[in-house]
Amino acid sequence: MRVDIYRRAESDQRHSYLAVPEGRLIPEEATNTDWASEARGVEGGAQAELLGKYAIDGLEQQIAEKGYAITSLNGRVNDGA
């Protein structure tokens, strides 16, 4: 499964990430936040080595349940230098 990745800024130079199946729009329930495009066509599933940096656990399960996958509150990534 290939996904498009979006990110949003959080406090303390942290970011949350959202993954949707490649080419699909962000579902309505997740559009109330300003998401910026991060990456397109990233390989998910068994080949998801690159997704580790986005801290999205259970990618396929989340997408099956709600149409998108998101970083957990505890998994927000510190991108500060």
C-alpha cells in the first residue's frame, strides 16, 4: 500500500503525521487541522521502513478502520534541531 503523508506542527517543535492512501483526500473528520504535504507515494505495509520516522503505529489497521492513519499523542516527532 502506498500512502501520502501530511504533517502539522505541534508545541515544542514537535510534529504529528497523517497518512492517507495514495491519491485520496484527507477524510472530513481530519480536515479541521492545517495539514501540510510531507511526502507522496510512500510505500507502506510490509515495506514500510521509511514510515518509521513518522511514528505512525498500525498503519494498515488505522486506514482500514477510519480511512487514514495518524501519529499517536505519545508518538509525536521532535523535529527541532
